[in-house]
Amino acid sequence: MLEQQAPQYRPDHTSVSARIRARLMQRGVRFHANDNIAEHLEPGEMAQLLDEVSERMHGVLESLVIDTTNDHNSQDTARRVAKMYLQEVFGGRYEAPPAVTEFPNVAQLNELMIIGPITVRSACSHHLCPVMGKVWIGVMPNQHSNLIGLSKYARLAGWIMSRPQIQEEAVIQLAELLQEKVRPDGLAVIMEADHFCMQWRGVKDNDARMINSVMRGSFLTDAALRREFLALIKR
């Protein structure tokens, strides 16, 4: 009796998530929860991914013993949750970075600029619970810095935060992105946020908040500049 051959791997027969995952691994691209993978997606794959996530989310609801057939409140929940994750809460994983027009520093600005508070929303990558907070950005430009519109700071912050994050890594990602775009002498990012993984579950402490910062360049070396920035944002 001949041995039965194992089925050959056929990429076209795999789920879209498996195809994307295989592509990322082949290219040596990291795809952690807070990474952006937009440039590795092919046309049409987001629509297919929405169908796949909807189907798997329906399975989660079924495993939670929710009657998605007869419960009028839950009949379309799987699709709604899939759209929320892919297009909104986790959209920063699948969307290209927002377009940012950069202008030369013609006036040679070299004084402290502060942008904020910018409202940001994310989800804890440990429990997928909401993270709601505000970000302040301090910029010390130089004659070679690029100037970007105020709204672009908010768009870039939103793009970084709209993916599963932990706050400690989120502020670093935002600082690195702004350093690349603006090229200032100094950069400061401070974030203060409520974490629903502490309020909604676990210790259920409604008052606990997390504040952390990243200081680069002159904000790190110039104590007077750092004090000025911190004093101004307290107002």
C-alpha cells in the first residue's frame, strides 16, 4: 500500500492572515502588536481580512455561549467588532502614515514650541482594554529643522496610538517618528493616560493614572529648558 502524501502547501488556499504572516516572515519583518505592516499588504487584502476577523470573532461569541442567532443585540456584533479593530482601534497597524507636509525653517525659529494637550486613544496590548489620555510635545527647533502643521502632530500621535500599545513603548515610538520628521535640537514627549486594564478589571482602581516622558537632545542636557517645558504644560 502506497503511503499517502502530505498535502502540498498552496498559498492561494490559506487564509488571508496566513498569507500576510508568511509574507512578513519571509521578508524578515517584525509584526508585533504595535508595529505597522501597511506597506506589506496587497490590494484587496484588508477587505478579506475583515471577512476573516468577522468570522473568527463570531466564533469567539459562540464560545462565550452567546446566542448570536436569536439575540437581536448580538447578531451583527462580530462584524461591528471586526470593523472597529481593523479600521479604528487598530487602524495604525494597517494604514500608511498620514501625509505630512514639511516646510523649511525660513525664519530660523530657535525658541521652545509646545503642542498639546493632544487627546489620544489606544488599547492595552495585554488585555485589549482602552487607554485614554493626553500627550504634550515640546520642540526646540534649529535652522535645519522641518516645520510641520500643528494638526499633523495630532495625526501622527493618533497613528502611533491606534494600535495595541503599552504606554512606555508608545511614547518612544512617537518621539522617534517626530525626531525623524522635524529634526529638532531637542524633543520632549509626555503622556498621561487612564488604563482600563486597571479600572475595568484587576485592582479596579479608578484614580490611578500613568505619566511618562521621553526627553531627547537639549531637553535631556539643558535642565532649565526641561523645567520651562514642565512648568508651561502644568498651566
